Amino acid sequence: MSVSDEVVLISGAARGMGANEARSFAAAGAKLVLGDVLDDEVQALAAELDEEAALAVHLDVTRAKIGRLPSPQR
């Protein structure tokens, strides 16, 4: 099964297994929505992978609230 150009949502993406899965999906050509409560870390991962292919969002699954993070200052 190819994930090239598919959109994949990963919760808990900032660290550990979520970050490893994000890297694997990115290497396979997927577009990513990376969610976590660790805003700085998930933004750093999106930047590492490719900001054109990965979108970092604040995601707290315990509160059912999602919001787009501001673009990092450069």
C-alpha cells in the first residue's frame, strides 16, 4: 500500500513512537498533520521533515480541542 501524497494524522507526534512514525511516513512521501501538546517540539519536527509536507498543530486529545500553531519566526 502506497502512502505517497496521502494525508496522515499523527497524534503524540512530538516524541518517541509518534515522531518515528512521522519520519517513516514522510520518507514514504505522505503529507503529514502532526499533533501534540508539546508545541515547540512538534513544530521543530515539522521543520525537520519539510514544512511544505508537514503541518504542526496543537492537539490535546483529552480536551477535544485543535488549533493551528502560528508559523515559527525566522
